[in-house]
Amino acid sequence: MTDVTAILKDMGFDLPQTAPPLYNYVPYVISGSLVFIAGQIPFINGQKLYIGKLGETMDIPTGQKAAQNCALNILANLRDAVAGDWARVVRCVKVGGFVNSTPDFDQQSVVINAASDLLVSALGERGKHARFAVSAPSLPLGASVEIDAVFEIKN
Amino acid sequence: MTDVTAILKDMGFDLPQTAPPLYNYVPYVISGSLVFIAGQIPFINGQKLYIGKLGETMDIPTGQKAAQNCALNILANLRDAVAGDWARVVRCVKVGGFVNSTPDFDQQSVVINAASDLLVSALGERGKHARFAVSAPSLPLGASVEIDAVFEIKN
Amino acid sequence: MTDVTAILKDMGFDLPQTAPPLYNYVPYVISGSLVFIAGQIPFINGQKLYIGKLGETMDIPTGQKAAQNCALNILANLRDAVAGDWARVVRCVKVGGFVNSTPDFDQQSVVINAASDLLVSALGERGKHARFAVSAPSLPLGASVEIDAVFEIKN
């Protein structure tokens, strides 16, 4: 597998630094060959980005940028989980996507797909995953999107 | 294990054809002995069925039919995951149920239970699973229910 | 690992009895080294406790007590899964937290953190987990919080 950081750089994305969680949990847990990555919101390097609600204060293209930020935070934590050795990433297994939206918004899949696209661009076929995309009436700190993920890695 | 397709037929259900996802993800991922099945909505064979919101435009019996359709789509993808060999299915591990509902609806368990019942009818004791049942303020394309699942299989 | 029941007792908590689910699912499933625990609401020993909606009829400290009850129910089911032998618990892997809230509530993490804190108090470093915390517009039977979990155990 090519260096994912370089692929992202070519796409115009910098892999963010990971932040320690503000609360009593950890950003990822490795159990056997699975890595469970905590729900990521679109805040990057401490900046509270992409606060808003789809269908009300945020349009779909902006929500897609939020979803991309979530995916970048997921990949940054995955990098930590494999100690920077991307060759240990076997595949993305599962993505769970929550969109902060009004009760009449129905384009959850379109928003979360921006995260799925980024994962597939970064990891190739190994980036393809099962997923759900649903709405939430609100998300922590007003975030517009929250996404968690499960990956398979080689130990 | 008896042929699940035949059991469902006796119950009046046809296992649907699986549709490729419209977006950049896959309907299921096998990792070790676990199959992660993507969130399924009640659309069957391309028909947009059971659009609505519980507590507002859809009653509980109709929501239960929607949940059954989600379960049928889950079983159809499980069939693909085991290449039609139902004997490879060890058990259903986990079901995650999202009900598109109003903020005062509180019968999520009753709705999702129709999916749980169908899984147990189809797979017997091996169909019993851990699960959550929650509401979402809206779901993709207006679907009334979305359900994902994890199964254990023999490779 | 010290006896978790005793640690909780020192904190003023009694590990509740587990109740059989009202519907066609099971409280936990063991698959390989993973235990998947069904979504737990704050009802304890048959009492319907902590019904309400954050941001409307329930304040944050009460929501945190609800989250603690969910964690107690999770630990009670974990105890059953390891037949009372806490030394078989390797770690908490993942927690999924749903908060019944209004669309403008944004302190989901603060509410769910009370459950995370309790898990870490009870299990020490092995209690630390990946997690998501999101809102739901409503939860089964009006519950204010629903939390599911995945643990790794030794067989």
C-alpha cells in the first residue's frame, strides 16, 4: 500500500494531528485484528469546524466537507493504531455515520458518502466498507456529522 | 440448518435480490468469522417501500412490515456472504435498529422486534442476537426503518 | 482484577439483577473473544427510572445518573457473560451512547461520560473504550439514555 499521507496530500488534504479525547475514553481500541475507532466529529487540530444542522443551517456540499473532516480524523487515529505503518491496514470493515439534521432531511447517504469516498481514495479497494447513514437530532458541541469506524489490521 | 429460503417461503416471504449500493461502500464485509452487513432500508427489488415516520405518517403495524423488509434485505446479503450455504451461518450476533419517528414515539422496540422475530423464525436459536433499538429524526430517502447487523460465519 | 461488585459497592452502587429482554433478542452474544451487549436503558430491577428528554424535561446531572444506570446494567450483563469471573474480562472495547434529547442539546458527551467514568472506575485501565455519543429524538419507553457495549473476554 502506498503511503496514505502522500495520497491525501495529492488530494489537498493534510492528515491532522490526533487529539486526546476530552472525556474518559480512548480514541481507538485494538481487539484481536480489529481496531474500533471512536466517533469522530469534524473538528480539526482544535478548531471547532462545521457546526450546524443539515436541512437548516448547513447545505449538503458543506455537510460533505464535514464528513471528509471526520474521515480525516478517523484515518489519523488509524495511523496511530498501526504506528504509522499503513501496510498493516488490511481493510476498512464498517463505518457508522450520524448526520445532525432536521426531521425532513433525507440525503444522509449523500453526506456520509463524502467520507466513504475519501476512505476509498486513500486506501483503494481496502477502503470499501459496510456502513449505515442515519440522522441524529443533534450531536456533541453542535457538530454537523459524527462518524465511527472499524478496521481490520495485521498485528 | 434447513434451507432458510424455504422457511421464509413457507412464511410468505421471498428473499429479495440484493442491489449494489448506490454509493461508495459495499453491502457486507467479512473480517475473520464476522460478517458486517450495511444498514438496510425497507426498499425491495428497487421499489421504494415503507417511506414514512412513526408517530406521524406511519402506524406501528406498517412500521413492523418495514422492519421485516429490512430483515429480508439483511438475510439476502447474508446469503451472498456465505455464497448460499446457510450451514455456514453460526449465528446472528448483533442488530442495530433505527426507527424514523417523532420525538414522542416510544415503541421503537415493538417495531424492531418484527425484524428480530423474522431472523429467529428464519435461523432458529442461531437467529437470536444482541440489539439496540433507537429513533432517528429522519432516514435516507425518507425510509421508516434502517437496520444493520453482524453475523458469525464459518469460513 | 479485584471484584468489580465490591468496587461498585464502595462507590455506593449495587450491581442489578439482569432481566430477560421483553422481546425476541438476547441480552448479550459471545462471538470468539468479543461480547456484544444489547442496548441498555436506565431501568433497574424492573423500575422504570429516568424517563425524560435532555434539554426539555431532564437536566444534565439527572441524565448522568441515567447513564450510570445504563452502565450498571451493562456490567450486570457482562458479569453473566463471564459467569461471575471478572478476571476473564480483558477490556471494554466500544461503547455506543444515545441520548434522548431536543434538537438544540449539545452535551451528549457530558451525559455519556458518566457511563464511561463508571466503567473505568469499575474496571480500571481495562475499562477504557472507544465510543460514540449522539442524540436520538426518542428512545424505547421514553428512556433518557440507551447505551450498548462490546467487551473482549478470555474464554
